[in-house]
Amino acid sequence: MTDVCSRQAGTNGRQKITKNEKKNYKVTAATPIAVVVVVVVVVVVVVVVVVVVVVVVVVVVVVVVVVVVEVVLAI
């Protein structure tokens, strides 16, 4: 199978599209919904991870501040 990326970049020049590639093009043309779903899932996962990281950082900062304040007040 020829490299689709290199064909799009124009490095291979003009070539005939084989039947298999026509099938692939039909499949890729018929599945933007799947691509959108994958992108949405990835974005949701990234957002969840970022939120979890932010929450953990905030909790750590609050704990550190409380400990520092207690130590300072104890002195």
C-alpha cells in the first residue's frame, strides 16, 4: 500500500487509486463520527486528568499552609 501521507504531500506524484484504497477512502469518509468520538473521549480524559491534578495540588498546598501556620503559631 502506498503512503497516503506522502501522496497528500505530493511526493509520489499522481498515482492510480487501487480498489483497496477506494474502500479505505470510503471508510475514512464514512467515519468522521468515530474520529469525533475518539477526539471527544481524549479531550474528556485530558480534562479529567487536569482537574484531578489541580485538586491534588490545591489539597497539598492547603495542607502545607495549615502545617506552616500551626508551626508558626506554635512558636
